[in-house]
Amino acid sequence: MKILVLNGPNLNLLGTREPGIYGALTLAQIMARLADEARAKSVDIEWHQSNQEGELVDRIGASRGRFDGIILNPAAYTHTSVALRDALQAVAVPCVEVHLSNVHAREGFRHTSLTAAACIGQIAGFGPIGYVLALEALIEYLGRKHT
Ligand code: CA2
């Protein structure tokens, strides 16, 4: 099983600022923890971070046939990107949306996700462990039959 993990804009700044909202770990540390969990479950993961919407769209577009599932933290593009939503719908690779913070308890503009409707589900508010929960959810989902 191969899972693509995509992280959107400014998540490269994790661990350097706003630890009160996003925690003290860097993205590399969060991804290392996820990779440990994946290895223990015999799952291959490949992860990327980009501040460019088009790069994220391209990576989603190229995922069909190469990956069994996607874990996506679209960051600020969650709330704005029709392009990411269309890409997810087009490839139809099962995707779990992850947010470190509980977006629903924050500013109103974060309550809307344009991408979540193109995902099998959303995990928000559990910090870095949200990525591990997303991996477990994907493994469970992919183990079931979907017609
Ligand atoms: O909670 C999340 O994971 C978010 O996707 C994070 C995004 C935010 O726009 C979403 O509404 C919720 C922001 C990522 C920016 O990360 C930073 C990390 C350190 C310092 C500043 C920003």
C-alpha cells in the first residue's frame, strides 16, 4: 500500500512560530513519526510540502495509479481552493483531510473547507497525531470493498 502525504502553504514554518496553535514540532518531525507508524504497518509513504497551489494540484493529478490513498493538509488552501477540490474529484484517489488545529473552533473563514467534500473524511484538532489517525482511517477504508 502506498500513501501520498501532501502539506500546504506555510506548514514548512511549523516548530518555528505560533507553537500555541500548531505545537512545537517541525513538519519533518511530524512526518518522521508518521513514517514510523507507516513502516510498522508495512505501508509506504511519500511526503511533500509546497507553498504553491499548482504544485499540490499537479501532485494530486499524478497520484492516480501510483498511490492507493492521499493524506492532505491543504492549510490555507482548504478555505479557498476550487482547484485542489477539482483535482481530488478528478483522480478519485481516496483522501483524508487533516488539520492540526480545530479549524471549527477558530475564525469563521476557517469553518468552510472547499476540499473536504472531495475527501472520504476530515480529522481536525488533534495536532500531529491527526496524520497517524488519517493513516489508520485510510488503511481501514482501503481494506473494505468500495463499489
Ligand atoms: O490546522 C491546520 O493544520 C491548518 O491547516 C493550518 C493552516 C491554516 O491556514 C488552516 O486554517 C488550518 C496554517 C498553516 C500555517 O502554519 C504555520 C506554522 C507556524 C507558524 C505560522 C504558520
